[in-house]
Amino acid sequence: MANSLHCPPDQPRIEFVPDDLPGMYIEVRATSPGQGTFFLRYKDKTGKTCHQKIGKSTEISLSDARKEAKKLKAEIALGANPRAQAKVQKAVPTFAAFFTDTYLPYVTPRKRSWKRDEELFRLRIKGVLGDYRLNQITRQQVQLFHTSLLSGGLSPASADHHIKLIRSALNLAVLWDLLEKNPIKGIKLFNVDNKVEHYLDGAELDRLLTVLKTDENRNVCHIAMFLLSTGCRLNEALQAKWEQIDQASNVWRIPATNSKSKRMRSVPLNPSALHVLAQLDTASEFDHVFVNRQTRLPYTTIMKVWSRLRVKAQLPRLRIHDLRHGFASLLVSAGRTLYEVQKILGHSDPKVTMRYSHLSTSALQQAANSGSVIV
């Protein structure tokens, strides 16, 4: 067919019309010899002549174009309007436009991890789904993307984070009537349990405490000791202010803006935590509790120094967050209930605290053993 798709020398375009299918034609332009575009010409309800593109001859065969033209003619006869449907389709934004112009502005004041959302989208999601309109995204398409993230070297948990983000964005699109339904609702995640927790035994704890009590970087050592004494999160400690510390009642009140649960919570200060605070000299000079004397600004990270400290304590894999686990394990091992641990650590969901249940079982076992009368 390509050999016949040419314009006469004196014409910029020409239409070839089949005798047995009125309305269908293929348009050939002088600028694109050897190829053309299939169209269906029809009249809408107002009598206006419309032209519906079917496809290029390089993308669809004549036989398939004829089938599509017959299908369109039948739909039009039943009242459909392909042009109107095409306008509706174009009115639906692409995923990239929706994410940038609508999703991000919405979640930025509502979600602390919005920067992480932007990063996931920019690095991996945009290149795969960004150019598709919201109603063109399919379940299979997203599932294949999900699987490809593993072959690209990401962990199952990281791959799941991408799907959760896509699902959340599409849920908002449904809420705002840009989609009828979420095409990936209920999509199966990998859900691999990759939680890593390091509970310090007695010897490890002794080595760590020796380093924290003697290392020359006293500021970071104080921060680590405070984490181990309160079970707070690193960001909570770095953002702590003296006005939040009630030393008369031995309570630290963390405001909702600094708490992961987004609720104000009170942390009881034990003698160890109070001892750390007593070593600091920032109360009369700064608002924040932990301040870098060199910059005279609150700390934003301690990871470089922490990496050195843990190696010095012969605990090269001990994460800063493991100090929180260490505090919880000390509570449970001392016989405190999981409910008490939940309240002190500020877990909004008791299921999170259940990770320490095996430590509780161990403490109960030791208690039971102490009552043994046979051996």
C-alpha cells in the first residue's frame, strides 16, 4: 500500500476513499510520501462534520483500520461522540502533571515525608508513568514496574514504598473525581519484614557506655546517652528545647510538631537522663538543649561522629535508632509491661510495641525459673 500513498506533484495533500465504506479515508501529505493517516468523517448531532483520527498507516494496517472505522460508525449511530470523548480524555491530567501541580501542594503541609515522595517520583516513577494520563494507568503496568524495581537493585521494602506512593496519589485523584476508581487498589506488595533490631547484651552495653563516658566529643556522647536514657528518636532529641524540660517534675514534654505521632507526649526523665542534662551548659545561652559549640547552632545530624563512636565500642553495625530499642529492652527486662513501654516510647499503635514481646517472655521465664523447687 505504501507505494500508492503519494500526492500528485501539484497538490499538498490528497484523500483516498474506499468505495464500500463511506466516511473512511486515508489522508496523504506531500511532506510524508509513502505513508498516510486513516480518518473517519462523520456528522455529530448538530450536523457538524467531524473527523476522527484512527491511526497512521505505519502503525495500523488497512484491515484493522477498516474494522475500527466500522466500530466507530456503529457507536456513533448509537449516539456516541468520539470527538467529545477525546476532549474528555485530554482533560484528564498526566500523572506527572497531577503529581507536581496537585498532589505535592496538597501533601506538603500535611505529610512530613513529602520530600521523600518527591524524590521517589523524580528518580523512578516519573520516567515510567509520568507521561500517561491518570485514566491510562493500568494495574499490569504498575505491577511490572513494581517487579522491575527489584531487578534494578532495590530492596522489596523500597519497591513497596513506590507502589504505596502511586496508590496514595491515585486515591486522591479518585477523591477529587479525576478518576472513577483506583486501578491499583489492593495490588499485592512484597511485604518483606526487613526490620533490623540490635539488642545490646551486657558486655556490649558496657563497651558502649565506656566510650560515651570517655570520648572527647562530649556533645555527641551526651546526645547518645540521652537517647539511651529516654528511648526518644534522634530528631526529637535534636529539636528539644529547654522550655520543654520540666526538671521539677522530671518530665520532657515533646510538642506535636516534633513527635512522629503528631501528638504531644510526655517523656519521664530518669536519673540517667537528668544526669546528662546536668552536664550541659546551654540552658542559659541557647533555646535548644543540644547545641554545636563550633557553629552555635542546634545539631542537625551526628551520624559522622556516631559512626566513629560505634566502631570505637566494637559495635560497627549498631544504628543510632538501636539506642531506642536498647532503652525499651531495659524496660521490659526490668519487668515493665508492654503497655508502659508503649506509653513511654510514644507508640500510637500497640502492634509496634509487640516487637519487644519476646523480651517480655524472657523476663517471665527468668521469674518462673527463680521459683523452681526441683533443681
